[in-house]
Amino acid sequence: MTSPVRILIHGASGRMGQALLRLAAAQPETFEVVGAVSRKPAQRVIDGVPQFAASELNGAPAFDVLVDFSLPEAFDPVLALCVQRDTALVSGTTGLSEAQLAAMRSAAQKIPLLWASNFSLGVAVLAELVERAASALPGWDCDIVEAHHTQKKDAPSGTALTLGQAAESAGAAVHYASLRAGDIVGEHLVQFTGLGERIELVHRATNRDIFARGALHVAARLAGKPPGSYRVRDLLD
Amino acid sequence: MTSPVRILIHGASGRMGQALLRLAAAQPETFEVVGAVSRKPAQRVIDGVPQFAASELNGAPAFDVLVDFSLPEAFDPVLALCVQRDTALVSGTTGLSEAQLAAMRSAAQKIPLLWASNFSLGVAVLAELVERAASALPGWDCDIVEAHHTQKKDAPSGTALTLGQAAESAGAAVHYASLRAGDIVGEHLVQFTGLGERIELVHRATNRDIFARGALHVAARLAGKPPGSYRVRDLLD
Amino acid sequence: MTSPVRILIHGASGRMGQALLRLAAAQPETFEVVGAVSRKPAQRVIDGVPQFAASELNGAPAFDVLVDFSLPEAFDPVLALCVQRDTALVSGTTGLSEAQLAAMRSAAQKIPLLWASNFSLGVAVLAELVERAASALPGWDCDIVEAHHTQKKDAPSGTALTLGQAAESAGAAVHYASLRAGDIVGEHLVQFTGLGERIELVHRATNRDIFARGALHVAARLAGKPPGSYRVRDLLD
Amino acid sequence: MTSPVRILIHGASGRMGQALLRLAAAQPETFEVVGAVSRKPAQRVIDGVPQFAASELNGAPAFDVLVDFSLPEAFDPVLALCVQRDTALVSGTTGLSEAQLAAMRSAAQKIPLLWASNFSLGVAVLAELVERAASALPGWDCDIVEAHHTQKKDAPSGTALTLGQAAESAGAAVHYASLRAGDIVGEHLVQFTGLGERIELVHRATNRDIFARGALHVAARLAGKPPGSYRVRDLLD
């Protein structure tokens, strides 16, 4: 029996951080959360997990993978720590600058690193299926319809664009449509239409926990991998 | 047992006319086609049905309802004949002028008359359901997504707009999206989204015969009705 | 401006009771929760709402409608109180005995009363649409497919059977299929298939709050209605 | 520019044979139909294609691939001819005996050979996607729902079982549901359900031409391949 993957969670007080802590605690054979880093921890230990302030980051205990869902201004020391300790990094922090993205690419030559905007395993699988379908069905029309809650500002969604790029990489021309309605967590339909037949590939998210669950999935598989820049798709079973 | 409804078909050589003749012939207990009017009939009788040129329209035998799918330039004598004979008129001729629409409204005071752009019974039922759903679910978001073959130029489809008006008449604000792909005959989704739940009302057409079938359905029910302007919805079972 | 509806919640410590309290508190202009009844209240007042033990039920303050989601063994005094006070009763308590059902029918001659197994407004609307579609589309095939989480034991779901009865009351013969998968909250598809066309009527639930929201919706509308036995469908807008 | 693939069509008078002739004639740069074999040809040449009776099979002109949609009793000489001429064979003839299946496996050591029950390219793509999804999503529930016209006797459909085997080969346990309604040509939904998310993979057929189109697709690609037993999936782009 293998020992659990040691995880350091950065951004522990945010919505994703809280979900990560809750879901990792439910799988003690797979994950050991060695520390939770947030701006101002309320206590030194919460639910058995040692808490650290951002300023204490470099004193964090040994870990196999750092999982980071925080803000761009806190990102640089996170990346530096992983390189220094030679550990894996999983990050879903959005809004990184060009310089930060370049630093990430450079770090990927030394450590295994995964950055993604959507950690749902289902979406990662769908992207792979979309690419395969597009390459096998040249000449079929490709439409992507996505639906999200009314608070979502950008359209098409980043995930729709990712799926579209998967289709385009295999030669399809993609048409997008976006619906904004109610409190829909997120739905994506990729439709390939030929003559007399049609394929519809759909992903429906009903619970935001899937993003934390997917981040833990890739964290467990990224630890110990060779250096490089990984996608969620690369770490599916 | 009642005697069959006597039908005169105008525009008999067109795609709809041919489908009407074929489907009416398959229901001899319900329909008796007393004549088929086209520009230049190839023979005097085809498959047992007397053929008439447009110029012979006024000499057509007695009928209960005239079913017209032809062109605007041939419409005026058709309307005049129905008023003169005091019979019902079902028409799906598109591109009528303002004057012709006014003449139709005026004729509807004397004869039962139905004009529609879509004769599918399913679409008519859907329009009724959409109106009811919109009135029962105030505050829910309403989206209409329609898909048709790539040859279709207008978007949203006329049917999507009709469904949207049904929703709007009950207070909904409607958002439209259109897909043009492959050889899709016609699909319409009307989606009402609330918090934590959603209703999807869908119509899928796979065969153009449904339009001729619907036209015969309303023809059988319009004959003998009081004068007035009817919709397909008004003649559902 | 009208004054809020005064609600007494019975079964306040259960999942539905807690959701009712939370959602009613968010609409202070519409609802005033005058009391919460549970087996053993932890405090006399919680979040501003007076708490009562079941044994104190008869001493509850004046209310317009009692909303009951509890257990059969606690039901009789609830029904008696509403009749005695001449108030409305909304109940979703399941497992009532024949005698209790008979008592409810009898009470409905004196007070407005609504009992339901599913309080989703969307499902109530769908049932109405299904009945209408079935009556307008005689001869079309009717299939119901429902999907729920793997913990659900009964199949087809009670809601599927209710929808099926709506179709059957209009003459349709219904075929059922059930899926049990993942953590699906509840989905129902009612499909009417003709020749060359098809109507699909779908309800998707993604959040259990819809049941509490629907119960509050009908509670607000039932208060002050004439005596009788009501369905959720009867109190839609 | 390559010369067209020379095709001999066996079973030319059947529904598939007629569709093959019509669709091949529309792509003269890709296909040259060198002959059409049927029980009793009405003429020696129809639409420019030489006609042969089954008894004249061995005198057929040179071809690259034989496409056979006929009956088991006519199959043996077809297989023998392809082996003798060292050409490819595409067959969709159903009801073959165990001995015929064994002869086919043996012949596949000498010629490229493809037998399938469903020649839709979309279905072949879907089977590949299903296998990939099942392997990438261990532990997710897998349900297959198929819908066909009311004349279809077997359930689940052969295609549903093929899709199910693709999922099972990757470790999934599959649950099936079947609908028989109206004149639905054929629809298959393969659904993978996890916690909080779901993938739906759908194929919809609206026109039977897709089977002939798929048979021509594989015929063009099978000609010239090494000996072996191929699936439609193996000849996708």
C-alpha cells in the first residue's frame, strides 16, 4: 500500500480552498494535507490541519504537491517554493500576468506543473472526445452551445472556447451560442451534424465540488511525474 | 358514419401539393379530393383525381374546403372563389401582400379561414404549451434555440418567432439562438429556467410530410366551422 | 401593500423545515414565520423565530397557514389545529394512513388544504402541459424516462407516475423507463412521438431548495382560499 | 489525381443496394460501379451500370471491392469470388451461419474484409468515444437509452449492444433502456454520470441513407488495405 500524497493547499480560505480541504479530508488514504496557507489564519490548527500565513510560506512542512487557488499577487512565491523544493504544482489561479505565465513555462522545465481554468474531469474527457470526433468527421458542421447562470459575464465561456479549440485543432470550423439563465452551474453541448445523422457531446455540471475533486485527482497523479507542462486531459485514467 | 370532406387542392404540382394528394388518397374515408389545380396539368385525370388549370378554377366541382399552397399571384381568385361558394379556406401560401392580407381578414367575416406558416400539429401544440408555461412561471428566464439545415437563410426561424410571441404574450422576455447545420429538418427548444430547476419544451421534425398531414388535419376540422380567422392551435383535438 | 402571510412551520428541524425557515426569512414582505414546531427545540427563539415543542402545538400564536413536513405520527394534531383555527394547511408528510387520508378529505370541506408528494412548481407546470399535449395528440406514442441518484429505491419515481397519470387521463398509454445514476437530483422526460415529428417535455431539478420554494409559493396562495382539496397545479400563476 | 475505386454491388435490387447505386453515381470521381448483381435484373444496363444475375457472378468485370447487402444463401459465392480475385469485401448481410462466419474469418487472412451490422460513421465514431470515456471515467455510472420506430422487434438494439460492449471493454457496467415510438429511425444515448457532473454522448439518425453512405466510405478505404478483419471504426478518418 502506497503512502498518501502530501498536499500543501494555498488559498485555503477561498471557496475552492475550503472544498479542497473538505474533500481531501474525506480520502485520508489518498491525501495528507500537511498545511493550509491563507492570508490570516484564524487559528494555528483547524480540523487537524496546520495553518500558515502567506508570510510563513517558506517554512511550510515537506509536501509532494502544492495546490494553489488564490490571487495573482500571491503567485510568485508559490512558484518559487515549488521550484526550490522540487515539487509538483497544480494551480487554478486566474488573472496571471504575461511575466507570470512565462515564469510558469520556465519552471515547467524543472518541475511537473499543471495550470487550468476548468478542473472538471468530465470537461477534460469531453475535450478529448471532441478532438477525436472532429478529426473523424471532416466536413460535418460543428456547433457549441453553452449555458450558465445569469451572473456569468463572459460569453462564450472559457470552457466553450477550450472545447472549440479542440475541434478546430482537428480541422472543424466552430459556431458558438451562449445562454445565460437561472442558476445553471455550467452546461456545454458540442454538436457534429452530417447528412442524415448527428452526434451530440454534452457535459452538465450540477455541483461546484467537481472542480475541487478534479484538482485533487490531478494533484495525486502529478506528484512524481517528470518535469513539464501538463493539462488535465494528460492525467485522466 | 359521416361522409368524407370534399377537398379542392390548389398548387397541386408543388412539393406540398404532391404530399397533400398522396396523404389524402391514403385516407379515403376522411377525404375526397374533388380536384387538383395547377398551372398546366399534364393530364385531365391523375390517380383518379380530376385536374384543372388555374384558368379553369371557377369551374371546379363542389367542395367543402380549398387547400392552397401556391404563389401570391395566384391567391386572389382562390380567396374570391371560397367567398363566392361559401366554403372554408386553408392556405399556406407565403409572401402575400398587405392588400391580400387585408382581403383575407375581410373574407374571414364570411367564411372560416386559416392561414399559417407552419402546419405541424406538434408545433401548434408546443406554442400552446409555451404560452401556458410562460404564464405559470413568471420570472423564469426564457431561451429559444432552433436548428435547421444550412440552406435556411432567415434566423431565427419563423416558427421560433411564433413560439417566442407565445411566450411574450404571457409576459416572458425571450432570448434566441440559431444553429444552421447539416440537413436538419427543423428543431425548436424553448427553455424556461428558474432557480434550481428548469423546463425544456422541444419539437423535432424529421420528415416534411408533417406539414401536409397538419394541413389535412385542419382542413377536415375547418369545413363547416363558423366564419372567422383560425390558427392551427384552434383546431387541435 | 398587503401584510405578510403568517406561517407556522411544523417539522422545523428536518431538511425541508430548515429550508422553509431559510427561504421564508429571505422574503420578509411576503412571509412572517410566527413559529417553528419541532420535537425538542434547542432554544426558545432561533433567528427571531419562536420555537415550540410538539406538545405545545395548541398554544401556537395566530397563523394563516400551517406548513407541515414531518411524520405521520405527528399529523393528527396538526390537522385538528387547522380545522379548529379555521386556517389553511399545506402538507408534504408522507406515509399517512388510510384513516389520516380520509380525515384530510373530510377536513377539506372546512378548510383549504393541499397535500402533495412533489412541491416543485416546474413539475406542477409540466403535469399540466403533459395533460394538454396528450389530449391534443391522440395516437402519438408516450414515453416517460426519469433519472435519479443511485440511493433512490422506487422506480418509476412518484413524480413519473403523476406525470403518467396526467397523460393517461387524456387517453395516452404510457411506457416508463428509469435510470439510477450518480447524484442526479431528479429529471423527467415525457416524450410524445408521432410520424415525422416529436415533442419532448423535460423537467430538470438541480437543487432541493425548489421543493421548499414551491411549498412557500402554494402556502402564500392557499391562505384565504375557499375550503377544498387543492393541488400545486391549482395554485400556479 | 487517383482513379475511382471500382465497386461491384451485390444485392443491387434491395433498399441498401438501390441507395448504394444512387449515392455512388453522385460521386463519379470517387466511385466507378462496374456492375450490379441481383436475382433477376430487369435490363442488361440500368443508368449506365451493367446488370448481372447472381448466376453470372463469376463473369463480373474487374473490381477493387465488392459491396454485399443481400441474403445468407447468396453469401458463399460472394466470399469465394473476392478471395479468388484477391479483392476487398464489405458486407452487411445479416443472418450468416456459424460456418459462414468461420469462412469469413479464414478469408480475412487473405483479403481485407469488413462485416458490420451498422455502417453509420456517426455510430462508429460514437463507439470509439464511448470506449475512451469509459476508460477515463472509472466509477461513473453508464446508462444507454435507445429509441427506434415501433416496428423494431429486438431490444436493446444491436447498435446499443455494440456501444455497451465498447463501454464494458473499458470496465463499465452498463444499464439499458429502450423506447419504441413513432417512426424514429434510430437514436442512441450513452450517459456517464459521476458526482456533480455528467457526460451524454448521443447519436441521432434521421435518414437511412447514412448506412449506404458509410458503406461507400469504408469501401473506398478498404480497397488496397492489407488482409484482415476490419471494423467501421478502423477506417474512420
